[in-house]
Amino acid sequence: MTFKYGIDHLDLDIVNGIANGTIKAELCQEALDKINTSRQRVEKMAASNKAVYGINTGFGPLCDTQITPEETNLLQTNLLITHAVGVGEPISKAISKLMLITKVHALSKGFSGIRLATVERMLAFIELDLIPVVPEQGSVGASGDLAPLSHLFLPLLGEGEFWQSTEGQADKIIPAAQALQENGLAPMALHAKEGLALINGTQFILSHAITGLTKMRYLLDLADLTGAMSIEGMQGSESPFRAELHATRPFQGSLDVASRMRMFFAGSQNMSSHTNCERVQDPYSLRCIPQVHGASRNAYNHLKELAEIEMNSVTDNPIVISSEEAISGGNFHGQPLAMVLDYASIACAELGNISDRRCYLLLEGLHGLPRLLTASGGLNSGMMIPQYTTAALVTENKSLCFPPSADSVPTSMGQEDHVSMGSISSRQFNQILGNLEKILAIELMYAAQAIDFRRPNKCSDIIEKNFAVIRAKVAKLEEDRLLKPDIDAMIALVRSQAFTVSFSIEVSE
């Protein structure tokens, strides 16, 4: 397929496809017409004596200072230079690329007054893999992501930096002026309204949300698999996942997870072997998996819905609606994403919280398992200490769950007196997901060890397949050994999405 910027509907899969090169994206004639019409409207307003914010006035607290037509171009250049005040480490090249893609789409809708030449230069950056370097800190999430977007577009002026990629080598950072020269591109001069159109917007928040959602989608499925493997190792009950139970409280997330758990256990000899045991019920971290994992799925669905609305929105200011009128409003405000990102952060932290509890259960030495998952305890500590790591990661995630969207610090001499802090929400969301990967990796290592103690019983085909993936990298622990290489190998498996977490065939309920 070919995606048409400014016209077609962008979603999570399409934006990732454009970013990784599997989906082609272009400006069609309809988008070209929209961009050019909007530009003509801005030029008319810039040449008039009527004050229009951001076109022939100063910015923020200087909105009442009118700028002459001769000064408008310099005003836009000064805007980028003065707002590029980000600090900290650079965000990943992949997230910067998503910022470019989503900004092109927003600008191509024909409400921003940007010149076609400027949009085409942004597309050239994407095509040539000239991705600007953007510092991770400095945005308050209103008026959009001013500092990050300023850094993203400094290279248009020949300022700032690009990522340079060489096959077989780590990416390095080079001056934008050098990269432009090497690719036969000259620095550009911005015209009326362009600087403001470029740096007003939520693309920093949005691109972090896209990155996190993509990872969260897999980790939600992996958490279900991990829980199922732990239940196999503990020889827990299947009853809490029955359809009749969940029909009485039909939250969609719970229904989905319960169904998945039933499919994970389908055909398991190990689960059938203890059907008539004397255990009445399991601890919450086992039997409440549909309710807890399901609630996290509900949060994912909510964030995905709002992020996809944002992907297809115009988030700069002012919005040009005619040759006579540009509406100055607040479409750049990051609150709609900030609040739901904080919600999603809690959801991901809870996936780690319940996973750590299952790790603890597996170490207790109950229901036929040896304490610390080792047959030779005393001399050997077995798998005791990795749970210290999960406990530390869980607590770190809890500290990262403070909602930045609950805070606001006035900026711009009080003109911007309520801000979203959504950029911090988006970064914390991804930090929590990174910790969750490590927690689930350790639980998977524990679960595989427990399953080994249930042999010769076999689990379901899908669990046996994933068990084999683990054992190809991490051997059963017989006697104490250095566990860090095992943990690192497990984390690498999780990050590479090596586990089969979905079902290609329907299993009879």
C-alpha cells in the first residue's frame, strides 16, 4: 500500500510500517493542494496590517507586539534558535523519525500554512535517513513540545545535528551543516508562520506513546504466556479462567485474557494430571490474572484509541481556516495524551507487580516444587536472588508512576499558565516498559525451572514451544552458577520478541 500524507488515516501499524520502510508514504495531489492553499492564506495575512498571532506578531507574552512584513522571516528563524534549549541524552533515532513522520502528516492536512518546499525537505530527511538529534528533556507539553521540535527542525536551517548510520557500526552524531553538504542540500530560510507551525505540536509525546504502545502490545501477550507457564510450574487451577465465570463480569480485557489462558492450557498433560487434587484455590497472583492483566489491556486500548486520534490531528497554533482568519487556540496542549499515558504507566507497572508475586510463589517450595527451585538447597541458593531484582524493578516502577499530568508549572511569563508535562509522562511510560521486560524475563526463567520439575508431564504445544526457546539459551539450574548471563539472555529473548504469544488457530472452548 501507499499511504497518502494528510489524507489517509494513520494508525499504530501504518505509522510503524512507514518508519520501518515496509509501507510507502507520499504527498498526493489533494494534499499538495491543501498545503498550497493554506500557504496562500498565510501570505495574505502576513502582508496585511491586521495583527494575527504567530504570523505578524511576537510569541507567548509578546503576542501583542506586531512585526513588520520585512521582519517576519527572521522572526521564524529566531523562534527555532531560541527555543532549542533541550538537555539530557538524545532520544532514540527511531523516536525522532516517528516525530518527523507524524509532523509531516499533521502539516499536510492544510491548516498550518507551511510552504510545500519545507514539507518536501522534511520528506527528503526521511528518505535519506537524515534523522535529527533531539534531547530528551526540556518540554512541558504545552505549547506542545517546543524544545524537542525546535531541535528536530534546526537542521532545516543548517543548525543542530543528525544521526549518521553506517552499516555494521554504531550510530554517531554529526553536525547538520556537514550532513546537508554531503547530500547536496542547502540550508533553508523559514517564512511567515513556518517556525511556529513546526514547533507547536505534540509529536514528541505522541512518538513516545507510539513506541510504548508497540512494546506494550507484545508485553501484554507475553505477560499472559508468562503467567500460564508459572501456573503450569505451580500446577495451579484452570477453573479461574472458565468462560462461565467471566461472563458474569464481562470487562473486555478480562474476557480476552481468560480466553487466552484457556488456549494456553489446551491439551496440557501437566494440567490434566492434577485435576482432582485437594487444593481449593490459588493465590491471587495466579487466579486473578484475567482481572489484573485484563485491566492493563483496557488501559492499552484506551491509550491506543487516543494516540490514533492524535496521529490524525492538527496540533499547532494558530489554525488557518481562511484567508482572513487564523484561530489561536490550544490544540497543542498535551493533556489528552498525558493523562492516559499516566494511566498506561500504572497498568504496565501492575503487570510487573503481579509477575514479581508469582516469582515469589515459585520460590516458596509448595505443591511439589523444591524451595528456591533447586533440588540441592542449603549448599546452593538456587534461584533465590533474581527475585531481589524483580522486587527492585517493581519498586522503581512504582516510583515512576507519579503522574506528571497532575502537576503544572507556569511558563512564558504566565501566558502559558497551565501545562501538561506530557513529555515526562511519555518518557516514564517507556522507562516502566523497559523494566517490565526485565521482570517478565526473570519470571519466564523461574517458570521454565519449575516446569522441569514436573517432567515427564508435558504442557500444551505452545508452552512447550516457548519452553524450548528458553532452554536453547538458558540451561536448567542444577547447581549454583553465575546467573547474570542467564538473566541477560532472557532479557534479550524478550526484547527480540522471540516468544510465540498469539494463536494462529482457534482452540475449541
